[in-house]
Amino acid sequence: MRTRRYRIALILLIAAAFALRLAYAVTTDGGKLSHDEKNYLEQAVRLVDKGVYAYNEDEPNARVTPGYPLFVAAVAGIVGTDRLNAVENTVRYLQCAVGAGAVFLFYALGTRLWSRRAGLVAAAVAAFYPTYIWSPQLITTETLFLTAFLGMLYAQWLVVEENRPRDHVVAGALVALTVLIRPQVLPLAVIPYVFLWVRDRRLYTREILAAIAAFAVVMLPWWLRNAVTLHEFVLTAKGGMGNPFLAGTDPYFKGTIDWNEAQKGDQFKEGLERLKQGLKDDPWLWIRWFTVGKFMVLFKTPRLTLPGPLADLFTVFHLIFAWVGWLALLSFRSRPLRFLAAGLLLLTVIQLAFIPVARYAYPLYAFLMLGFGWAVSLLWNRLRGEEPRGYGYPSEYRF
């Protein structure tokens, strides 16, 4: 009976998530595309019509990984590049379905880590989180990336929990698939093997090689394309128009970078020089900016502006799950919590080196939603007088 209730609740959540995303996409005018949205659509048309993979220019390049451009190009190839408005809308509608799929993966991952209740709470937060409802409207990587990212985390947890040969192969392939959409997650590939080492004091060389082989197989077409077309090896991508490290050396966005001059030289080197000089002139300002300052930009302000009272409610909703999620994960009270905390901390520390933009925190919220699901499940059990097993686990804990 309980399983049936959870199944019904999940179906209703997924249906609600899809309906909300689709309603927003249908009733909202996307307007004239600009920046990344414009570049991705033009890239897809260029690829379909001319067979040239190039982002933001006509000559072949590797500025962005091909996962999302190929997704948009597939739609453009089917709908027709002479019907760009239909291409945009089709991409948005497909992304509504992909976003609803992410809700299912939140449930599946939360259930696998802890309990059905924890998974359902995390799925509910994801289903009704305004930024996740809004993002399928954008012709950008976020929605597709989030779903692939959750699938990758699920596969990586199976490596830690089950450690079967096939788990390593699937995890390696899903890491590659996710990297091809957005490369920022590549450092997370090592986390399952750190956990296995800590637990078993064994390197699992054969399994690591299997994961690397699966990763390479999925990445190989991209590597070969770059070798043949660009005559160089490109592991992931070569970056867009600006250097995010240099952009992150403008404390509290005071506009201290001369981008006209920066474009003429080595932007990374210029960023290092600015950092060194800043630490000499005002060390406290720069240390604060590269720690607490950037952290607050990433996690305090949600990525979406709503009108009037809705904005205040959204901000409160965001702050509750974000801070509860952080506290839950940093409690390190179980291996699943430590697994998620390791990924969240690693990606956060890396992001603090670059420009703090709420868009880049989009996948980091997934960790916090899962942590929030665990905290709510634990609190529910405590209020009902149920004795959690182990170190504060929900009573339905599966590991």
C-alpha cells in the first residue's frame, strides 16, 4: 500500500512538473534570442546546412562541447532550418519533457541513497522550483545537463554501493555524456574511487581502466573530429569569448576590468596578475571575495527574477532548501551524505576560482535538494517518534 502511494505521488509530481514547464513555455514569448541562445541556434543551423561545427563564428572550432549543439541540430534537421521559430519551440517543448524526467531521477537517486520519502521530497522541490520551471524556455544547456548529471550521479553511487563491473562501465560512459553537455563535472569522475579506496584500501585498477575505456569510447568521436579538423587534441572544449577566471578577478563586480585591453592578450595571465596585485593592495578584500563573497553570489540569490511578492516568496523558498541542504550534507552523518557533500564541495571550490554567476550554480542546487530531502525525511521520522537507524537515517534507509 505504501509503495503504491509513493508511486502515485511520483506520477502526479512528474505530470505537474511537465505541465508547469510546458505551460510556461507555451504562454511565454521567448523574444529575440541573444548571447548563448542565439549562438546555439545559429550553430545548429550552420551544422545542418553547411556541415560546419562552429560556435559564434563561421570557421570550425571547439569552443563548446557538442552535446547540446547536436541536440539542437537534430531538432533543426527534422523541423527544417527554414522554420527557426518552430525549431525554437520544439526544443523548448522537448526540454519540458527532459526537465520532467529530471524529477523522476531526483526521486530515484534520493530513494537509492536513503528512502522513498527523501526521494519524493527532493523530487517535489525540483518539480516546483521556479528556476527549473523557467529554464526549459531557454535554448541553453541547463535542462539537458541537469538530467544527464543526475543520471551520472546515480551511476556513480552504484559504483560505491554495488561495485559491479558493469557499474564502472555505465558510470564512465555517463560521465562522458554529461561532460559533452557541460565539462564542469569532469573532476567528479574520481569521487567514487576515492570512496572505494577509503572503504576497502584498494585501488580497483581493472575497474578504473574499464571506466576510463567507456569514457574514451563516448568521447572518441569528438576527439577524432578535433584531431582531423583542428589538428589538435581537445579534451573537452577551448572556451567561449571571455576568460571566466579573469572575469572572476573583479571583486563584487565593480567594473575594474578593461575588457578591450584584456581581449588583446593572455586573459588567464592577466587574471593571475590582477589576483597577485590585489592580494598585495587589499588582501582582505580579495580573500573575502574569493571565499565568502563568491559563495554568497552563487547560493544566496536564485537565478530568476519574479515580480513583486512572488520574488520574496521564491527567495525564501530558495534560501530554506539551500541552507538546510548545506547543513544536512556537511553533517557527514552517512556515506550517502558524504558522497554528495564531496561532489558539492569539489564543484563549489572550483567555481570559486572563476566568475560567480547563478547560472553556474544550476547543477549545484541538485545536491542541496537531495540533502533537503534527507533532512525533511529525518525530521518527519523524529516527529512521528520513529527511531531512525544508524546515524540519524530515515527508517526506510536502504544502504
